[in-house]
Amino acid sequence: MAGNSIGTLFKVTTFGESHGEALGGIIDGCPPNITLDFEAIQHELDRRKPGQSAIVTQRKEGDKVRFLSGILDGKTTGTPIGFIIENENQHSADYTHIAEVYRPSHADYVYQQKYGIRDYRGGGRSSARETACRVVAGAIAKQVLKGVQITAYVSGVGALQLTTPYTELDLAIAETNAVRCPEPTLAEQMEAYIKAIRKEGDTVGGVVSCVVKGVPVGLGEPVFDKLHAQLGKAMLSINAVKGFEYGSGFAGTAMRGSQHNDLFNPDGTTQTNYSGGIQGGISNGMDIYFRVAFKPVATLMQEQPALDTHGNIVTMQGKGRHDPCVVPRAVPIVEAMAAIVLLDFWLISRQKN
């Protein structure tokens, strides 16, 4: 199976399945002599792990990362960093009822058609549990990117949408509630809505917004490796993501050029930032901001038609522990993928200089 790696100089490869012995990864290209804050790495994993609140899956996983190589006396050595995260709370029996059934809007059918075999236990390799590995790599990338601040937050759950610009928000508030929305009143409404949806055995989608401050001018490699193109690829590789927009995004299509152009200040900054910190595929020093759309989780605790391996339409119902809305746990994943992309481009830029 190809497609398990991302990055050019800072290259991350992940392995493992949702209900296997462990997940893990190899990080190649991390600069040497970086003193790592292991508590900060674990904190990022804790933000993503299941069972952290009443509105996420209740699978109980410690998600404790164990490093196997590439680190000596708390510092990176410049050699590949290997790590594993052991699975501690697999309930594979929850999935025996779908061993011969393809769940709607899952990867079951296409994996079977492409590879002739699939791991039905929680989706195997296609499970969002794989993203724990990305969070480890992203947490390390954040520590290398000194001076760069990456902050993601939930800006939408279903029809409940945050309309206040990020420049007028205290983004730190997002980490004080279970939904991770920086507007407390809206966060309460979102949490109540997710609980109601869960009670119905249904799911709901949402939006994660991300703001990156302190990015130097010059990151990005035209024409096919534009910064926003690689950020888009990284975000669209996350499970359940259906859309990516940066800067003015789709809203910019309703504007005139005279309204949309970011006029310069004498120091090279711009008066507005509809470009989202990227022009010509290269960072311009302004804040990078983007939005990532997540679909409703495909596993429902309701009966619905499905296709079995014999070509019959059958009735099935989800079992086990699943998120009614994925966006609260997706926040650290979005940050991690942004950090991985930005560090890769920073290393490329430094190599050229």
C-alpha cells in the first residue's frame, strides 16, 4: 500500500491499524540538537485521544507515545525518530457483524475492491485512529518551528456557525470547553446539539478553522508545491474532510478585485489579508488562516441499508463506540498537519539559503 508518507525533507511515515497491536511512525529529517518537551507532545495526544469528554467516543485509550530511536538525552540526533502508540482498549467484537457487510460512506467497499482484503475491525488502516501518529509528528514539528504559533478551533457544528472574525476572538478560550469553540455561548449551544444528535443515534459535521502567526516570508515552492496546495493536500488527507479553503476562500468569489486586493504598507505588510498570508503560493508574512470542513461521521447507531459481500442489500446498525461529531478531536490533528507542512517548507527554504 502506497501513500503512507508525507513531506520532502521533514518526512513522516505512519503505520498500524485501529485494532492492531499498535500504531506508530517514523519521522525522517528532523534537525539534530532539538531539546524535546515530552510533556508537550503527550499533551497534544491527550487533546486528540478518545474518551476525553461526553461528546466524543468513549473508547478508553491512554495514547501514551513511546520513542524507540532518534533521541538521546532528550535531544534529537538527526537520525530517524521511531515511535509507537500501543492500542489498549480494542473491542474488535464490535465489528464482527460487518465482516461481510460494506458500511455506507466508509472505505470498506473500495478497500476490498482495490486490495482484495480489508481489515473490518474499526476500519483498519482507514480508521481515524491513525491520526494519533500525525499528532506526534506535528507536536515535534511545532517545537522546531520556534516563533510560529498554530491555533485551530471549532468554528462550526451543523448549522451553528461562528461568524466573528478570528482577529476579534480570544482563541485561547477554545481549550476551556469540550467543543473547542472560542465563543462560550455558541460552544454551549454546540455541545447541547451534539448531545441531542448522539441521543438520536445520528451524527453531525462541522468546521475547524486554523490561524498561523509568525510565518516568515518565502515558504512555498511554485508551481506545483505552492504552500496553500500542500496545506490543502495535508488537510484533505485527514479522515472525514470534505473541503478546504484559505484566505477569503469561496466568499471571495462574490467580491470585486478592487475590494479583494490586499494593498501594501511601506514595510511590505498589507492593509487587508484576503490572501490568507499566501501569495503566488509563497508565504508573505501575514497570518495564514484557513477552514477545514468535516462531514458527519458515517457510523450511525440507527438501522440503514447496506451492501453485503454477496451483493445483497441488507439492514445494519452501527455498534461500539463512535464520535457523534468529529470536529472537537480534529482540532489538534489540523494543527499537527499544518506544522508538518510548514516545517518541511522551512527546511527546504533553509537548504536553499
